[in-house]
Amino acid sequence: MPIFRRRERLGQQELNDQAINEANWTRLMQSVAAAHAGDPMGHTQPLRERSADRPFDWRFGAWVYYLLRWRVRELIGTSSPDVPAVKLLAANHYPAYAELIKGDVSSFENVLLTVLDLVEPEHRVKGAMLNVTGTAALGVLLDDPVRDLTELRPGAEAFWQNNEAAARAAQALHEA
């Protein structure tokens, strides 16, 4: 059973629907909170669960994309961070990230650069890998995941309802 359902390009009404259902929101919160606690098994367990009532679709990754994009910009202090600033952020937080995701610092840099559209095409993080590395990155970068994500949810919902181009870009990351 594939994790993501392949879908045709969405129409405007589908883009305007709520970007994530409650089951996937809960899954996102659980994964990010476990990542924040440095628990690699707890981080990936919610991402591996799937059933008829808890399917993944591209919207899960869209939320990861939006939330991580917001957090990186907030930490760097600009809406247009440059590559050196992103690499410095990754280097500073890499030890905690490495407890969750095996690989060198470039894997962390690539997920951060992907959500900012600064990554080289051959290093773009897509699909399920964006969900895994993105939720790990969020867990590492957020101060209080439950509080922060709860506070961000209304703004994220409004963003997706009002930004068709960003929604389509996030969807495209899951169609590869």
C-alpha cells in the first residue's frame, strides 16, 4: 500500500479545502514532538502508520513545507534567507538532527534549502523523504512543538486557502 495517493492535479475547490485532516494533523504533532524529544523511533512511528481512516496525501507534506519554511525564516530573521545563512543554521542544529536522521550535515541543509526554494535540483528533497526529514527538522528547530504548531495552524490554513501557487509547488514535491 503506497504511503501517498497519486492524484490528478487539483482544481481550485480542492486547493481551497482545509489543507490537512485531523488524523494527519495529529500524526504531524506526534512526529514533531517526538523529534523534539530526540526520540528517533517515536519520530518515525506516526509517519509509518497508515490505514483507510488515516491516509497520507500531498497535504501532509504541504504542511511540513509551510511550517518548516516559516521556522527557518523566523530563526534566520528574514523572509529571504541566503544559502550561507541556511547552512549556518543547519550546522548549528545538526547534532540534534543527526540523532534522528543518519547522514551528514548536507542532508539537513538540503531539506532546509528545499523549503526555501534555494536547493540545487539534484538535491531537492521530495515526497516521503520530505515528510521524514522535514518533521525531524521541525522538531529540532521548534522551541515547544505542541504550543508552536497549535499557534501556527490557523495561519497555515489561511495561507493554503489564499496561496494557490505555493499549494501547487508543495503538491509537485510529492508527485516525483
